[in-house]
Amino acid sequence: MSTEELRAIELLNRVSYGRVATSMRALPFVAPARHVVTGGSVLLRMHAGHGYHRACGGGVVAYGADNFASEESEETDRWSVQFTGTAEIIQPTAPELALFGNGPRRVDGEPFDPVYMRLVPQFVTVHTLDYSRERPSRYAA
């Protein structure tokens, strides 16, 4: 793995949720998903009730996560990672299921029905917003 791929995986492991994006009936959509990283791939858990997994399975998807909404101070660097590759609907192993932990009880008022996908990244992107401590003063003349 490249240095950027290793960095992206390290950052992805800092958060639990992200967004999967692809198209369905020629229209783009973005949906929330829970992720875990194992064996060089990203495993995703989504709610099956929306049917989004059918558009993702066997197709190219982008999966992104970030720390933009974190409770850290504004002085903390912000980052965003994106993994692009083909998604495959899977039945995870018992150890993989354990990595996900408990799911939500309900999604949009319906009982949560999990579906799982494996994304083997073909392209990985990392973007950082550097909030260096050495910023010019707001009050400079």
C-alpha cells in the first residue's frame, strides 16, 4: 500500500460513519453507512430498507468520511478521505460482524435491517485543512 493509502486508512479508523455515493436510475445519491477497515478493504453496513445496496452491489462507489463535525477545537486540522472502487454485497464473518458493534434500532422510523458490502479501494484520496498555530492575527493592521 502507498503512504497515502495507509494514511487514509489510519484516518478512517478515527471515525465510525461516512457516506457512500453512486448512482441509481441515472441519478446520483449519497447515503450514510457505518464502516470498519479489515484486510485492506472497507466493510460497509447500511440499512437494506432503502434499497441503496442494490445500486451499489457490483458497481463503482465512492465512500467518504471526515472529521469536519468533530467536537475538537477549530485549531485542529480537518481531514477528508475518499475510497473509490467496486462494492460487493457480502455476508461478513462473525469476527467482522463483531467489529461493527450494535446497529441502530430504527432508520427513518423503520426497524434497522442491515446489509453489508465490501469495498476494495482502487483509488484513495486524502485532503487536509491545515489550521497551523502560526496564523496571522485577525487584528493586524
